[in-house]
Amino acid sequence: MSSTASNTSTASNTSTASAASTTTDYDLIVIGGGPVGENVADYATKQGARVAIVESELVGGECSYWACMPSKALLRSGNAIRAAKRLPGAREAITGDIEAGAVLARRDEFVSDWRDDGQVEWLAAAGIDLIRGFGTLTGAGRVSVDGRNYSARAVALATGSVAVVPQIPGLAEARPWGTREITSADHVPQSLIILGGGVAGVEMAFAFAALGSRITVLSRGSLLGREEPFAGELVANALAAEGVDVRIGVSLTRVDRGGDGNVAVTLDSGDTLHASEMLVATGRKPAILGLGLEGLGIDPKLPVDDTMRVDGADWLYAVGDVNGRSLLTHQGKYQARAAGEAIAARLRGAPVHDAAWGRHVATADHAAVPRVIFSDPEVAAVGLTERQAREADAEVSTVEYDLGKVAGAALHADGYAGRAKLVIDEARGVLVGATFVGQDVAELVHSATVAIVGEVPLDRLWHAVPSYPTMSEVWLRLLETYRSERAAL
Ligand SMILES: Cc1cc2nc3c(=O)[nH]c(=O)nc-3n(C[C@H](O)[C@H](O)[C@H](O)COP(=O)(O)OP(=O)(O)OC[C@H]3O[C@@H](n4cnc5c(N)ncnc54)[C@H](O)[C@@H]3O)c2cc1C
Ligand SMILES: NC(=O)c1ccc[n+]([C@@H]2O[C@H](COP(=O)([O-])OP(=O)(O)OC[C@H]3O[C@@H](n4cnc5c(N)ncnc54)[C@H](O)[C@@H]3O)[C@@H](O)[C@H]2O)c1
């Protein structure tokens, strides 16, 4: 759906536009040079804005060096070996153990040995200035970087997020690993206790179990608690099959690191577990410390509209992890594409297409956020879970199918174990959520994203014929099941 003129607002509505560009150092200063900041800058620059990025660490951000890239590099070899072991003929060809050193070396390549030269070159080629240092807001359109002062007509915060570490007696003193330490580890600990059964905890459990570590996962609730319950169950079963000790519903009363360097973790049951290392992966929060928000009377929660403009501060934008809407690189980059172009449009007084699904808004944040957990089985989901849809008061029905019964999946791996589920808004006759769990289902989720964003009626979806014999045939089986279940009502 495209926006019409009546769906637009113009920069003349904002004081941003009234600032004279010649009186400021830049049109836009972006604080934070992660994937999101880079995209805000790039999209604004392509629309003619003069842009600088302020970065205190490495250009490329958390995702490039301590999150998405290294974690996926660490997972890939173990997943490939397990996949081969599920196939006669391939299984017999695996005669040795995983080579941890080679996996770590490949990870090092993917993080460019924690050097950002390549990204810096890209910024220069894109015509974006780089200001190294820590950025603080000192006024409307005013940024101080380690004592140097800059001005801009607009400022975008893209400072990402930081780990949340729970208050547990002895935990901080025990110097546990966070996701930064585990994704940049130069060795594989003999044994590892992971606190947190969320996305990062689960992925690192698979990665380091495959690399030879003896793993215990401590989770206060079910694994992957934000997804459909069967996702966490299938993943917990698979971890157990890998020899991982998964403990659900536990909490910690104390953590100590002994003189031998090992960690001792005391549970509320009174049991004490020992390991050579501990990872804390208990969630993240927006990185706003030191930005100077309070001094300027800006709500530190950074509430934004769908162009990512901060409520009550028309010169300020907050994009990506820092606005807390969705802590995922692809979704943050989507916000960045909208925000970068919206900022540039406002600055030059051009129309801003800010109606739902317009060019300058991140409408999909509300309806169709895809997420993939690179465990084995993978979990790939988009939109609402059944629980979320019911909480939203939608007239909901669901349909599920055993992925192992799909010919393409059975061919893909012997004993294929997986499940798929659709969540349907009956009033509109469209899909509002989908979840796939199984080996190599990550690539299936985009089909569901397209169906949700396009609001494709289920009757029309019936005509989207999946190829035989692919795993996509699960769509046909789901729709057949849905039809027969509805007919039986
Ligand atoms: C272990 C792990 C694995 C992940 N895997 C995936 C994945 O597979 N797929 C996925 O989509 N998402 C993944 N994520 C989430 C993803 O990393 C984030 O959503 C993404 O990095 C957010 O991008 P960003 O640009 O908003 O923030 P960041 O990548 O955090 O970048 C923010 C940048 O701002 C800089 N900065 C902060 N404050 C200042 C300041 N005041 N002045 C100057 N610079 C500043 C920082 O140094 C940093 O470079 C993962 C996260 C973790 C922890
Ligand atoms: N594949 C991916 O896309 C990917 C991979 C890793 C991380 N991420 C992103 O990074 C973010 C952070 O990952 P994460 O796994 O740290 O967060 P998360 O929110 O996914 O999981 C945190 C887990 O820690 C638990 N927890 C929180 N406080 C606790 C406490 N005091 N004691 C015990 N358990 C506690 C929660 O119940 C939850 O299970 C995620 O939200 C996700 O968006 C994405």
C-alpha cells in the first residue's frame, strides 16, 4: 500500500526545518556507529544530508564484533556436523572430533580480528564523517564528544544496548563472562554454567557444547519463554540429547570464584554446581548512560513515533536497540532506513510519508518482526504468538503440523523432528503469526513475513504452491489441516 499526499506531513511542521543548515556543523549527527547508526547515516546521506557518526568503540557495533557475527560463526560448524550425522553415508565420513581452534579462527575472520578498518573505509566512501569518542547531548542539536563540541540540525541516537546483570550475592565479584566475553573467547572452557534460558543462552549452549564444553543451563522459566511453548520444549530436548544439563525453574542464591579459578554456583535448592566458567545472558537494556538525557528533560525511555522521532524533542531520533522496540539487527536497520530518509526529508522540507506502511515509518515493528534462533533445531518465528494474539483480543484460531511428516523435511534429515504453527486472525482471514521449529527452518520464515505484511487472505495463500519435495510443503499441510478443522466445526 503506498502513501498518498493526505498521508504526509512536511518539515514546515517542525522546528528542525527552521534551523539554518549553514549555521551548523552537520545536518545530522548519529551517536553510535553500529549497524543501525550506519544505516541511518547512509540513508540520510544518500538523500543529500551532511552527516557525521560518533563512535566510542568499533565502527560496526556490538553485532559485528560481539554478537550476531561471532555467535553465528561459533554455531555453524557444530550445526553442520550434527546435520551430517543425521545422514547415512555422510555420517560415516565424520571420523574425527570438531577442531575447536579452527572454529575460533573462522570466528576471528568474521569479526575482522576486532579491527574496524573495513567499516571505516566504507564510511569514507559513503561520504560520512567519523568522529571517534563518546557522544553526549549538551543541548538541542548540540553534541559534545570527549570535550569537542559539534552542532547539527538533527541528532539520532543509535547507541544500542548493554547487558543486564542480576543482583545475586557474589556474582559481580566472580567476574562471570557476558556475551562479549563468550563470543570473543580464545579458548573453550572445560565446563560452563549458563545463567539465562533466553536466545543468547540457548545459542551459546549449542555452540560450546559442540566445541566440547560440559554445559549446564540454568533457567528460571521455560527456555525461550517469549516464543510458542513448543519451541522451548523441542530445544530443551535437543540440548539434553547433546548432553547439556538443562535446569528449568531454578534460581541462584550465591556465586563464588574459588582460588582455583573455578566458579561455584549455589541454587535455591541448596545444591552447589561447579564449572570452570560462567556465562550470564539475562537480557539487555538500552544504552543511555552518559547521553545527558535527564539534563535536557528528555524521557530516558526514549518514546518514539514510527519515524523514530523522540516524543517532545523534534530534533532528536532514537533508532535500533536504544529505543527498546526490538533488539534485533535486521529490525533496527529497517527502522534506520525509515528514520534516515524521514530525517533528510524533514530537513529539506519534503513530504514525510508517515501513514502506516509509508516509506518513512517502521510499521512492521508492530505486526511482523521476524526472529531466528540459530539453535539446532532452529526456531524461526514472525508476528504474534498465540498468547500475544489472544492478549490483543484478536479473534484467534491456530493450526499446527508435524514438520517431520513433510516429505522435504524427511529427506533433509533422518528422524527430522520439528513443528510449525500458524496464528490466524479470523475476523480478517489473515495470518498474524507463524512459528517453525526444526533443522534449517530459518529460510522458511520470510514466506510467513511476506504473508503477514501483505495481509494475504488465507484463501489466496492456498494458491501459493510450494515446490515438491521441499520443507515449504508444510504451508500446504498447514492450510489443508486448517481447512479440514474449520469444516469440522
Ligand atoms: C550474543 C548476541 C547475539 C546476537 N545475535 C543476533 C542475531 O543473530 N541476529 C540479530 O538480528 N540480532 C542479534 N543480536 C542483537 C543485535 O546485536 C542488536 O540488535 C544490534 O547490535 C543492535 O544494533 P545497534 O546499532 O542498535 O546497536 P549496537 O550494535 O550495540 O551499536 C551501538 C554502537 O554505539 C556505540 N556507542 C554507544 N554509546 C555511545 C556514545 N555515547 N558515543 C559514541 N558511541 C556510542 C557503541 O560503541 C556501539 O558501537 C544479538 C545480540 C547478542 C548480545
Ligand atoms: N539470533 C538472534 O537473533 C539473537 C541471538 C542472541 C541475542 N539476541 C538478542 O539479544 C537480546 C538479549 O539476549 P538474551 O538472551 O540476553 O536476552 P533474552 O531476553 O532473550 O533472555 C534472557 C533470559 O534471562 C532470564 N533472566 C532474566 N533475569 C534473570 C535472573 N535474574 N535470573 C535468571 N534468569 C533471568 C529471562 O527469563 C530470559 O530467559 C535478545 O532479546 C535478542 O533480541 C538475538
